[in-house]
Amino acid sequence: MFEEILNNKKSISVIGLGYVGLPIALEFSKKVHVIGFDINKEKINLIKNHIDPSKELTASDFENTNIEFTHNFEDLKKADFHIIAVPTPIDKHNLPDLKPLFSATEFVGKILKKGDYIVYESTVYPGCTEEECVPILEKNSGLNYIKDFKVGFSPERINPGDKKHSLATITKITSGCDSEAAENIAKIYEIIVKAGVYRANSIKVAEAAKIIENTQRDVNIALMNEFSMIFNMMNINTYDVLEAANTKWNFLNFKPGLVGGHCIGVDPYYLSYKAKQIGYHAKMIESGRSLNDSMGAYVAQNTLKLLINNDKDILKSKILVLGITFKENVADIRNSKVIDIINELKSYKINFDVFDMCASSEEVKKEYDIQLINDYSDKKYDAVIIAVNHDNFLNFDENYFQKLLNNDGIIIDIKGIYQHKINNLTYWSL
């Protein structure tokens, strides 16, 4: 398979052209022939015009590529090595929502032929690939696993908005259903991954490695959030404490904050779900997830307390929320925990505006039924919540906020970017 891919005798397909799939497709297409597939016709039309719907790539990233974009799954028949990179979100009950993954697997199963490879990049719980996806492939293709087709798992490690750690510069974990598949898959990824490939000794190990990367971060951030709550009650600045503690060589430099998005805020639920299936209650994982999920409401409640302390009538107060994406300098609003702040404000019938130059007004309206404002320079507020530390929000000074705020105005700085820079206004951070 490796030799034929390299010599353009066989092709690679990438199913799902989101923030993970599109960079993979384009990177491979600089070396070999690629078919990029997505069910969303509008997305395909944008991509054909060298526009990335995720706003992560530029037009130049599409240059010098050998790629065919399509929304017709019949075109996948022309490929022999299929990479599935579709979203694996959670539902409203925080349970794995595998519908996109199973749907993509059915598509591939229907066009599968003897000798084909399927590699999953979508984050799942250990065992999902072989226990859930392989039977779908067999059913829809009429072929036999391992004998007729090979399967592998290579978890995505792309960090949205991060230009330093790209697909080519992050070590890639690969795995396969047998030794032949494992080696072929590793060598094919080595075509594009300059940082090298780590060969996991099984598909389950690769699945588990991915799921604990983000679960570890989630639990550590939850601990920082709990520290922040304790120190807030003691009138101690959390960031001062962290700065002091970080002088020790082995202190882990995590920081408090909102934990959302489609990785850290989701993956732990996949692992705890699987743990329950095998009879184990993942106490630390679920506790950390619960604490992190409560932080939006916690921020909103502390904002209201400060308004009351400053003799503000909260029903007549107006709050400006700066940022609604799930992290800084990205357009992605999926699973943003800023919405938890906003929903808590709504529950108290507080007036608010939301501004974010990175997010799409149409997407925010569709996803959250919130209308972003285009400008706030001519308005006055009683509190400003800096919810996302976009670059555009990093260089204000106290005079800027004083002009923006009414008397006794309040700054809520979730990430602590203005600590020790605000002296004459009420200031609070995690």
C-alpha cells in the first residue's frame, strides 16, 4: 500500500474536511493524489475556491496540491486508503454522539473494496474502532476484517489557532490491526509528518493515548479552578500564587479558566462513558469535568455580586462580554463555555452585549440565538467581561476601560491578562 500510494498508483481519501480533515488532505496532496470528501455541499464549494470554512488556512495553503474535492461519496471508490476525520461530539446528556462517525463509516463501507485501508482520526473511547466501526464496515461492504481490508487508528493532534504546532511538526501516533497494516500506515503518515511517527502497539492503545491527553489537561485545569475558588474567598490573587509556585522546577504550570471546545471539554466524557460500561465509576475525571462545567455560572455570579457591592441595580445594569469563541484567536464557537456565562446572566434578566471579531455573527445566531454587536465604542457599560483573550483584547489600558464603563464600573478578567494593571476600577479574575 505504501509503495503504491507513494507512486500515485493508489489514492488517499479524507472524509470530513473540518479543522482536522482539511489540513490532512492538503498536506498529503502536496505529495500524493487525494480525494477530499464532505457531505456539506456549501463547504465543498468554499473549499474549491480556496476558502477554509474553519478560517485556519489561507489561500496559499491550497497551492501546488493534487486534490479533488467532492460531496459525492461515490467518488470515494477511486481511493484505496481512507482517512475518517469527522467530529465526535457529546449530546445534551454529555454522552458520546457517534452519529457522524457511524455515518461516515457507512459511506466508506458501501464503497469499500478488497485491499483497502481505513484509518480513523476522530477521537473515540478505547475499543470503539474495532468494536463499533469495524462491524459497520463489514456489514456495508460484505468484506471480512483483516482478511479483505485493514483498519488503523491515528488520533488527530491539531491545535486550532496554533501556527507553531502544525500537523507536520507534531509527533503522530499510528496503529494498525496487524503488523502489516501498522507498518504501512506509519510509513504513509511519515510522508508528511516531519516530526516523526510513534507506532503504538495496538489500536486500543492509540485510542487510549489520545483520550488521556485531553483528560489529563482537563483534570489539572479543574484543580486550578478549585484553587481559584478557594483563593477568591481568601482575597488572594490566584495568578500571584501560581507565579510564586512556578519557581519550583517540577511545578505544572496550568492556569484556571473556562474549558470548552471539541477536545478538552468533550474527551473526558468519552472515557468516563467507557469506564461505566466496564463497571468503573471514573470519580476524578467526572469530578473535574463537573467543576469545569460550572465555571461559567461561577464567573457570572461573581460579576453580579460585584455589581451589587458597587450599589448597582442589576436589572438596570448592562454588561459587555468580549469574546464568545471557545479559545483565543479562532473562529470556532462549538462547545464554547462563554455561553454558560451568558445563560446565567440571562437567568437573572441582565442586559448584555456580546462582541467578537473572530466569530461569525450568522453562526453565533444559529447556534446560540445571540446577536453579536459590530461595535461598542459609543456605548457605556456597568461591567466588562473579558471572556476570551483574543490578541485584539490584550493591549487596552485602564483609561480605555474608564471611558467604556459607567461610574463604579467593573472589569471581569477571566484569564488574568490585566492583573496588576488596573488600579482605579473594581477588578476581578479567576
